[in-house]
Amino acid sequence: MTTSRVPRPSPDGTRDDATNALEQENAQLRHAVASHATVDQAIGVLAAIHRLAPAAGFDVLREVSQHTNTKLHTVAETVIAWALGKPLPELVGQELEAAVQRRSGQRNASDAEAG
């Protein structure tokens, strides 16, 4: 079954508030799913390049987002583009390196305590 994404008016030509609310919620959920997939891909990039655990990769993205005043999904898109050969904006690169170093330092300290 296929559905159209074109809003349909009711038989009297109007649309009710419930229909509008559901369509808005649907659009928000579609955006959230797409953003989540982008963030997951960026976490994978950080895991592969910097050998970070997924939780640490998310923390790195979150910190870069906060320190650069950039939305998380935008930072994730930038990291993915970087993995594909595009240069990182200078501020993002600096914050990314600093956040990775903080996470690597935590991992090394944990390894030393365990050993």
C-alpha cells in the first residue's frame, strides 16, 4: 500500500487540527530518524579513525556541538564529509581533536588502572 504525502482536505474542503498535528508530528519523526542515522554514521567514523567506543564517539560529537554552538546533526554531517575527503572547518577540527584527546586520555587512564 502506498500513501501520498500530499495533505488531503476533508470532504467539506477543510482540514482539522488533529490532521495538521499528525502531519507535523510525522514530519518531525522523519527528520529525527534521518538525523539519528547521520549521527550513528559519524560515531562509526570516529570509532574507526580514533578507536573510540560508540558512547565516547557520541560524547565527542556532543562536545564539539556544544563548543562550536553547532547542532549535533550538523557536526555529524561535517565529520562524515571529512571522512569522505572534505576539509574540516578550523574550529570544528580544533574542537574535535580536543574532544578526542580527552576521550583517549580517559581510555588510557582506565587501561592503566586495570593493568
